[in-house]
Amino acid sequence: MQFPFRRIVAPLGFIFFLAGAFFLMSVLDTASAAPSGNVCLLSSTVSERSCQASAQSDFWNALATCYNLSDASARKACQQQAQADQKDALQSCDDQNDARDRVCRQLGGAAYDPKIDSTKFSGTLTNQYLAYTTGTTFVYESNLGQHNEVVVTNNTRNILGADCREVHDTVKVNGDLTEDTLDWFCQDPDGNVWYFGENSKELQDGLIVSLEGSWTGGIDGAKPGIAMKANPKVGDVYRQEFLPGVAEDIAEVLSVTETITLPGFGTMINCIKTKETTPLEPDALENKFYCPGVGLVRDVDLQTGEVLDLVSKTP
């Protein structure tokens, strides 16, 4: 005996198959429409399609939850919320695509494929703007209650054949630990500091709630980026990390003649000011300030108004 449900599911499955086929064809058509040789725009296009597919997947999963609500009004409200969330997610995909296209206009259309010769990279970081000397602890405080400690450890991690320095970064908000991250940095022979990956944990009430943003060079196609150039110049734009959909931070040098005054450090001159963004969060915008011989001294979140200042550096 064939149940009616099976007779319904069979044609639906065929419909979903056709929808998937048309979706794949649209991806290939859109990709082929990208300018010849512009790998950056092509990557942007297929990343948007991935984002859209994820939004659709989340929508169907949400509906599955809604169908299991016995109360009709609650079920309807759940479905309406799922539709609203889907609309917001698809809009976010469009915004991310626009942001990636802007990055492509800045960086050009070439593939991002830095050549890493592990024999020429070192975990000894001597860059004057990001001198992470082993044993140093940086403490930052913000106007919104954030307490940030950055400890340069004795540990190294071998990534892509290079022994990178491990830096332990923790964030507390009003005394509660909210972020616990291990970052890995290496320096090339020219003095540029490269970012090779991070293990980032977000916490709530002492429990890990997310590993979002974690990546390691060489795993799943992730590639290192530049954390700080040896000789930054106004107008420099560079990737700080690269794993589509996970790690896409971009930095731009705005000034190399900033003056910053902080208690305990006095007045520091010829500091670097950068603008840091990510297509994954198109509205996010930060200005960071790095001073010679000290390192990162100020981080300004232009979206929230939070200002994070260096309050101590030991030894």
C-alpha cells in the first residue's frame, strides 16, 4: 500500500531537483558573466551564491521547527518569523557581495595566492608597529566596559611549515569572559608581520557558544594575510586573512603621521592609522592606531562608538 504522503513527496522531490538544477545553471551563467580574468569578482559572485544557499537552508530548517508546533497561532507566527529572517539573510548576502566588489576594485582582479616560503618566516616579531616580544602583556580598557588582555606567549605553532608566535587574547565585559582567542603571527625577511590564523571562542555564562571566525592557514583553503607592513604607506590596502565566508578582514592605511597621547605613555608621534573592515559585516568599521616601539594603542569602533585604549604594557 502506498501512503498519500509518499505520492506528495515524490513530485516535490522532482521539483526541488529542478530548482537545484536551475540554481546551479544560474550560478554558472552569472560566473561566466564576470570579466575575463577577474578572479576576485568571480570569487565574490560564487560567495554570494553560497550565502544565498545557506539562507535558504536555514529557512527550510526553521520551517521544520515550525511544523512541530501544535498550536496553530504559534506555528503561523513561527513561519512568519522564518520568512522575515530569510528576507534579512538574503539582503545581508547582497550587502556582502557589494562589499566584496568594493574590495575587488581596490585590490584588482588577480587571485589572492601569497607565496609562503616557510624557511624565510620567523616567530620572532620585531616590526616597530607590532613588536610582539615574548612575555609581553598588553592591557586595554574601553569606554563601554571592555577589558582586553593580549599576552605574547612562549608558544609557537607550526603552520604551513613556519613556526608562528602564539598570542593569547582575552576579552571581558563587565567582568565576564566573552572572548578567548589564540592568534598566530609570523614575520617575513622584509619585516612584514603576517597573520597565519586564529582559534576564536565566544563565551556566554562561561560556556562556549561559537567558534565563528576561526581559521588556520593551509586548512580548507585558508591563506595568511598581512597584520602589519614593515613600512606602511598611505593608501596601502591589504588582506589580513582569507577564507571565504569565514575570514575576510581588509585593512587600509589612512595616515602615518598621527599623534596619540595616553596616560602612562605620554605623547607618541608618527603613529599609523588604519581603516579595518570585512565584507562579512558590511556595516562594521574600525580605526586602529599603531605607534612605533609600542604597537596597537587605540581601537575605535565607528559603529558602536566604543574606544579601546592601551592602559599598560609589561614588561
